[in-house]
Amino acid sequence: DNVFQMPKVNLSFHFESSIAMATPEASVATELFILWIQEQVNEFTYLARMAGLHADVGQSTVDGIDLQVSGYHHKAHVLVEKLVQVILTSLGDDAPEDVELFERLVYKLEQDYQDFMVSQPYEH
């Protein structure tokens, strides 16, 4: 970084799963899981963004989930640890249950699919 003379880092993680894109149902379930993770980490990723760290959890185009963290080096490992902890907690038996959140995420995903269907054909 030329302004603050702090080292920057770009970290990219790929969590591979053979079933993430195996069927259309698995693909939608993976997308819902990613939306769930994004909602769970929203509070502390916002604070990290204000401090110069950026995190993105997204669906891989082939086989799994991608996690990317970029920004100032000195606290990136803390953000990665928190993100991975939320992902692993969400996969376990002690995952938080929030029916209202899940229904809201399903509705949002349905709206995204409906918006895609009515978009211009050249965007498909």
C-alpha cells in the first residue's frame, strides 16, 4: 500500500464438494447455503470492510464454495478464522435455526430466478 505503508494480502480459498453442482437441487441448496453464510457474517464483514478488509463468499462455477479475503495483512487471518468458523458451525448439528431468515432467503432466491426469467434474452 502506497498511502499507509501497510502490506496488503489477497487470500483465496476453495472448498471443494463433489455434490455442490451435481444436480439442480444441489446447486440451489448450495446457493441457499451461501446466502445463509453471507447473512451470518454480514455484521463483522461490514466492520472489517470499514477497516480495509474485504471478504466474499460465493459459489464456484464448477464444484464448491469460494472464499476470498483481501486488504490489509495484519488482521486478515482473524477475518478468515471467523469466516471459516461460521461456515463450519453452519454445517454442524449445532447450527443456528432461524426459520424466518431461511424463508426470507428462499424468497430472495425465488425473486432472483424470476428476475432472471424476465430479463433480456441476450443476458441469459
